[in-house]
Amino acid sequence: MLNDIGISHGFYSTQPKNFHYSKVYIISINRLKDRLIFSEKVGFWHILKTKKLYKTLNL
């Protein structure tokens, strides 16, 4: 989905040591240009994640 809007990213999953917990999926967007596209086209609902994203973009 991110590839469809031109965002280069890494994706992996991990299983917590406690198997009662669900598998965790992690998306990594490393390039500044791609983080900027993500903030403009997708963004976050969570205000703290939005603030952290803006901090990485120096906004």
C-alpha cells in the first residue's frame, strides 16, 4: 500500500516472548522524503506519534 503512493519502506514482524501476546508488525520509513510524503498523504491519528513524526521532519 505504501509502495502505491511512492513511499519506500521496510516491513517486518516479530513474536513477543510471551506467546499470549499477538505478533507485532513494524514499518520503518527511513528516508526524509518518504516520511514527508507519509505525513502529507497518510499521517497518524495519535497526537504523540504525529508530534514525533514532525520532530523528525524539523516542522
